[in-house]
Amino acid sequence: MTRSTRLFAVAAAASLMFGATAASADTVLITGSNQGVGLALARGYAAKGWTVIATHRRDKTPDTLAELEKKYPGKVRAERMDVTDDAQIKALAVKMKGQPIDVLLHNAALIRYAPVTDQTPTGGNAGQLFGTLNYQQLDEFVHTNVAGPLKITEAFIENVRASKQKKIIAITSAAASISTRPLGANHYWYYITKAAENQAMHLLSVQFEKEPIVVAMFHPGGVQVESFGDIKLPGFIPPEEAAAKLIGTIDGLTKKDSGRFMENDGKDRPW
């Protein structure tokens, strides 16, 4: 074996050990992935063999994500990225420069400040009821639910372009629909900013209409997340069930689905 042949063989082996393995695995970046639907999505994608970039805004890695990293070493990576923090967004984008992201999944959201079980007259709606609306809260909701997904899309768009699947997904809510009557005059900031997030994603679908990039929005259904505590809501499903449906539907999306607002099973939601 000549020296050049040996070098080629070594390079090929290294490629199989490192580069080829990394390139063959699809990658998802999920915001707000330490609990609820975000955590269930991280678990679901990890179980499928994907590389999962699971982001959170805590000062240290949450136990839920540390456990997931331990279960899937080398496949799950917890990263700190508050969606309202420009410096953290930029730092992770620099760290991930050149790494393809097949699915950029916007899940982080602000719903309320008070617990669901709050026994005060606002009942968990502090600052989000007419007559006592807290407009400082509105700024925080906008930065989290609307500006956050846009900033992250701008920061990671080249990663998406470099991937095979090229999908940008937003987990929004039925609350985003302006053609459906709200259940009540509450959660003002959540309803308003989720509608704005849908419009932002709709604009992105137009932005990338001439590229093979798919932008889609999902209402995950009524999900029994941790913040409900012991309260059991009729018809609500476990996060794992919602995530499984979402992952299956996202897998099947094609360019013709770009701009759609859907249920977790792919049926259209009213705008």
C-alpha cells in the first residue's frame, strides 16, 4: 500500500467515524425544551435517532435535559439560549456555524405569570385582564412569543439552508386564530401575541417561497403540561402523545405545506 493510499484509507475511516455519522443524522433545534411539549419533542426526536439541540433559559442545565443527555450521549445537547437574549442567541449561532439544522422548532412561549392554580380574583390572569392590563407584560410577551422566533430564524437560517429537510416550525396555539371566538376575555397578551406569531411565520413562508424551505405553524391540541399540577382538564392529552403526532406530521411536510396553520395531525386550523 502506497503512502497516498494509506492516507486515503485513514481519511475514509475518520469520515466514517465522525463526519459521515454526523452528516447522516437529521438535526432538530428546539427552544423551550426543558418541560411540557418541548421536552416531549426532544425525547421523541432523540428516540428516533436525531441529533437534538435542546435549548433552555435556566442558569444551569435543567435536570430533565441532563437526564436526556445521559440517556442519549452524543445525540442530545442541552444549550442555554433565552429567546429574548440577543447575546445568547448570537453565541449559540456562532457555536453552531456550519452545522445543518433540519428542523428549527420554535416552542418557547410565555403564557402567564401567575400559576394556573392561583386563587386570587385574577385566577392566573394577573396583568392580562381588561381594566388591570399590565403593558410592561405586553412588551415581554412580544419579545418572547413574536420577536424571539424571528430573531432565532434570522440567526440560524443558514443552518436551515444547509440541511436536507429545511423546515421552520412554530408551536403556536388555537388562541392565535382570529376567526374563532375566544373562550373568554382573558389571557389578552397571550392571544394577541400568538396571533402575531402566526402572522410572523406566515410572512416567513412568503420570504422563502422561492427556496425549498418549509414554514408551518401548529396548534398542539389541549396538552396536560406540568404547570397544571393536579388539575386534570377534560380532553387534554399527555405531552408525549401530542409530540408523537407533531413529529409524525412534521416528518411528512413538503413545500406545498408552507404557510399552513395546522392541528398536530395535519388538519388545517382556522386563521
